[in-house]
Amino acid sequence: MTSTLLSLSALLTASALAAPSAGAAPHNDRPAGVPAGWERVAGADLTHITGASGRQQSPSAPGRQQPLSGSGGSASAPADESGPLAIKSMRNGRFTATEVNYAAPNTGALRARSTAVTGAWESFAFEWDEADQTFAIKSLANNRYVAVEKNFTGQAQNTLRARSTTAGGWERFEIYHNEDLNLYALRSTLNNLFVAMENSYTGSLQYTLRARSADVTGSWEQFDLYTIVG
């Protein structure tokens, strides 16, 4: 009898050691915080992602934009991480512009408000940093890097502004690509939040880009990237 009890006790102890603790997360190879269906993009990936799709390149008239990827567009030349690229919001179908003429403190705010790429206002260079595996985004409207205004308050908190002469922690972003949607999402490494376009805002900050979403919930956080040619 004693031997039987000892054997049962040993079996229960071994089972307890082998079993996962209560509330333990299931095994998942996906990095924490990455939405399902989205993969992080490196510099070389951004350059070659269109070429890998097998799409044909097509010429465009000078000053016109070609889609890098995504809905509603034909094929394009491969993107270069140094730009120039245009950022189109899938929420309102408009291109992001740098508001260089806005008064302080909103000078250089990024807003998805242009129906077409007209020039430097909608042009951005994506610069890859191999050391920390992130991108810096420079506006070609004022040659300033895009920063996340974490210390702003109210509706302006976490606004994206092209205002920095160098790229530090405030100016670093991760780029994610969804192969099924053929669209992109941007995440700030300053606060680990995804960039959303504030379609419901009114006034001067309507369509502002803000790093404020914990997940990619839909078109608010979805963007298409376009190469600018000519």
C-alpha cells in the first residue's frame, strides 16, 4: 500500500512539473505585438518587395506617381529605401503631406490630405538603419526627419511631425507588410504604437497621422507606399 501511494505521489509530482502553469501563453513563433498576417520589412525587403511579386513595370509621365504595392494600382519600379516615396492612407485614399506652413507647435505635421502627389510636400525618404533594424522617415518638403510627439497632449499627442535634423529614438519606425492585402503599417519604436490617420478629426489636424494604435484594426492603420518618378 505504501509503495502504491509513493508511486502515485511521484506520478502526480512529475505531471505537475511537466504541465504549463495556469495562464501560460500558448507557444507562438510570431514576435510579441505583431498583428497576424503582418511581417516586418527590412531595407532590402522594401526595395525588392514589388519585384518579388512578379508584376510588370510600366512607364509613367513626369511628375506622376506609381504604386509600390497595394490596391488600385499597377506595377511600379522597385522602391529604394532612401526614397522618394509617397504615403497614401487607405482610410480616405489621400496622400500624406508635410504641413511646413503650419504655425508652431504643429509646424511640419503629417496629414493625409492630398488627392495627388504634387511634389516635395508628399515626398518622403525612407532611410534604413542596419544597426537597430529600423527606418527613419525624412520629409523632402523641409528635409526634416519625422518624429512622434509623445509629450504633446490632447488630440495632438503622438502626432507625426517632420521637425528633426537628426534621427534618434523619437524618429525611428518599423514597417510591416501584409502580403494578402499588399499594404503597409508603420509602428513607432518610441511608444510601440501603430500610426493611424485621424479621419474623424476636424479643423487643422483633420487627417493627421498619429502613433496611437496598439494593433492594426483596419484602414485607419493601413497605408500604401508609392514610388515617385519623373
